[in-house]
Amino acid sequence: MIKNYKNIDGISVSNDLHKVKFTCDLEKCKGACCTMESEYGAPIHESEIKIIEDLLPAIWDYLPKKSKKEIKKNGFHEFKEELHMIRSVNNRDCVFVYYDNSIAKCAIEKAYYDGKVDYIKPISCHLFPIRISDFGGPVLRYEEYSECKDALVKGKKTSLSVAQFCALPLERTFGKDIKNKILEDGEK
């Protein structure tokens, strides 16, 4: 077992998921996780590519012109470093970003909450700031970003751990029983 991790039904879970207090503060970060400068976009599972392809017509009207242009020219995903990733526009905005005032938000998620699609967003985006690696089985870890410093401040006020904040995407990824075991482990 990796140091500072616990094994929960074959999943290595970092203790940081319980120790770190975290609650997104979009008013302050402005959706920085969707606009971080990088040549790499958010990772997506191969199975999510077909799902998003099928939903793209319902999402299309939520996208800004620059994203539509990028998707028409290059598609919405790419394969780099042995990973499928969502494309970004100018190594910055995810192709699914739209702006609500000055806050970057996800067009897929907007379509979901508007009842247009039944898929909320790619799991890596939904789980953020939890990242999943595979080292002979799933490894869950908290990934710290300076852009999320306000989420740490707000997390201290809400007293939510990273795992509690990400309870819904943990359940979506691993099921209710595993999610509950992860959350219960943090209460010990």
C-alpha cells in the first residue's frame, strides 16, 4: 500500500481527500479549472468520446463561435501521451467552455441542467480536484492547484472535505457503496 493512502475495496484513497477542506468558489476563481493554460486538456475515458459525440448536437448552441470553429476543424478531443483529452482553444479554454458574465462554465453541464442531455460532464471534470491514476488499480488523490486557493478558504468555512465535496461524482464513478465507504473512512 502506498504511504498516506488507504485501501478501500481495491481503491487506493489518499488521506488528503479527508484532510483537505475544499468547496469551489466560482465567484473568485472564475472557473479557472476549465481555462488553465496548458497544451493538455482534461482527460476523458475512451467510452466518453462516443457519448459526447452523440450529445454534441444538443450542446452545440451553448458553445461560443471559437469553440465551434475548433471542433469543426479538429474535433473535440485528441490523443496525446497515451491519453484521450478534450481539446482546448489556444491552449487555454476547454472547447466546452462558455462564459456566464466572466465565469467560465461547462456547456455540457448547462445542457444537462437545462434538460437537453442526460450526461453531466466528463468524469475527470466532475471529480476535480480528485484525480484518478492507475497503478495496478485505481488511485484517488487530491491534486492541488494554486488557482483553487479560494476553494480551500471556502472549504474551511463549509467544513467539507474534498471527498465530501466530490460525493456525487465519486458515486457516479464507483457506485453508492464505495462512495459511502470512502466518506465513512474520513469520519474515523
